[in-house]
Amino acid sequence: MPTENWKFYQEWNNAIFLHWQVELNELKEFVPKELEIDLFDGKPWISVVAFTMEKIRPKNLPSFPPISDFDEINIRTYVKSNNKTGVYFLSIEGGKSLSCKVAKGISELPYRFSKIKRTKNQYESNNSEFNDKLNIQFEIGKEITEKTELDKWLTERYALFQDTEKSINEFEIHHLEWPINEIDLKNLEFNYPKFDGLIKNEPNKIQYSKGVKVIAWGKNKKGKTGYNTVYN
């Protein structure tokens, strides 16, 4: 954990994980050259994580539910920077327009608004501007008590790297290990035209988690010239 004081608290609750093994050459088109694509047994992965963000707030202030609580979908891959492992967002959506504006303004993460509706056994999102659609119908299964190395590799990530026009921003986070359950997909519709060449089949792995409580540090901005260009 960083030695500095953390700055933000948040909860990532009722999360659905859809994981795909993808081809490296196709993934390279979406990841800035300053970051190294992380591999598991020689292959890169992409994950769609659909969850509910709750109680996000600065360290010494209370949360404000009209802004701090919203459904979120991120599409992420796994990267390294200076031997530190983390995630990189290919896409990030929130279910409240104001929440997206506030989160984007503070973090510089590429939030965009999508219409998201969820119930106990369904998670549905639509974005008419990009023609993106996600519809997951599911049943939660038993808890996974013996995690595989791949389970941990996909979920236990404690840094985020994101690019802007002039910098790579690094964010440190910390939480207890994700509790993971099996999940039974009753129906899955995934239509993101931007990723048609990247995500082609059914997920290779699916999981559910009741969630984690997270502390986060502020962004550490590094000019792109300070990074070594990585060729995978």
C-alpha cells in the first residue's frame, strides 16, 4: 500500500464478471504503447465488469447518494507499467449523467453515460449514441472457496493506468480479496460494435461477487515522455 494517506472511499457491489481470452495483435490497437499488455500463460484477457458503485466520497466527507450511487460497466484489460500490474479501461459507463460528469471531471477517466437498469437477476444497458447494448440475465451460484491462479490474476488488481492526451495517470487502490461465486447465465446479449473484432465468442469465464469496500489514492500524472515505449 502507498505510504501517503488515501483520498477516496467507495464500494463496488453486486458485480458480474465476464472474461474473454483475446488475441494480442487485436488488443494492441486499443492499448497505449506506453503500457505493456499483461499475459496469463501467454495470452491477454479482457473483462466486462457490471456492478453498482455505492458510497463514493472523499475521505473526510459523507457520500451523497444522488451522485455517489450509480450502476457502472467497465470493459478492461490487464497491463503492466514498470513491473507494476494493473488494469486499463477500454470503456467505462455510468448509469447517471451527473455522476459521469463529476467522476470524469475529478478522475479524468473516460466516463460516458448509458441507460442502465438492473434488478436482482438482470443487468441491462443501452447506449443509442454508440449502438452499445448489454443484457445479462443470471442466477447466482455457490461461493468459490478454492480460487485458481487465473481467478486471482483476473480480479486481484490494485492499480489502474489510464491515458489522457498528454499523460498516463496512475491510481492506487486497496481492498480485501473479492469474494467470488459461481454464476449461471440465463441469457447474454453483448453488442459493442467498437469491439466486434476483439470479443467474438461466449465468455471463457464468468463470475459473480457481492462486492468489496475500496480505498483509493489520488491520480499520479506522468508525462508520456517519461514512459518507455513498450512493444509487445
